[in-house]
Amino acid sequence: MRLLELEIKGAVPSKKNSKVKYGLTSMQHRRWHESATAQLLEYKNAGINKCEIQLDFWMPDNRRRDLDNMITSVFDLLKDLQIIKDDSWQVLFLITAEAKGIDRKNPRVELWIKEMLM
């Protein structure tokens, strides 16, 4: 059983709400995805097949944000990097997410991925 403790610096944008014409993702989301990819490169291809994930979000300000859309952005990143095999219920056994508060100097998401034995 592995436990990955990860941190992605920067405010997590909503991928769903950042779509522009023709289904393309906004520049803000693409920049975040590129930055987050660089931050997590050492975990690329971890290939976790079944896990529990805890996500703690720290916001840059008090603006309204949808937690479920931010979670989707993070899960899509984890899939793209093949840290997790998929974001289906067969892979993600338990998901816990919490909006911890505001950290203007260091917005981020902290992740704990606990691999489950098959």
C-alpha cells in the first residue's frame, strides 16, 4: 500500500466553467494544468488502480467557487499524468474534499492518495 502526499500550488480553476467557444479550455485553465503537471512530474505513471483521496483546498480570496468543479480539474490532471488509472467509482473508492479557507499568499490543493490493495 502506497500513500502519496502531494501539493499543487496555485488556485485550482474550474475546467467545466472555463470552456470557451468550440469546447476549448480557457487559457487560465491551461496555464494551471501546465504548472500543476510540472509540479507532479515525479509521480507521473504511478498507475494507481484503486484508492482513497483526500483533497484540501486553500483559496486565494473569498470569491464564489464550485468545489465539485475544482475536484474535477484535479482528477483530470491525475488521470492525464496517469497517477490514477481513472476517476470512475471502480478506482476512486472514497473521496473526501474540504475547502479549508483562504490563503492569499499560497493558494493550493493538498492531496493524500492512499492506494488500496485489490
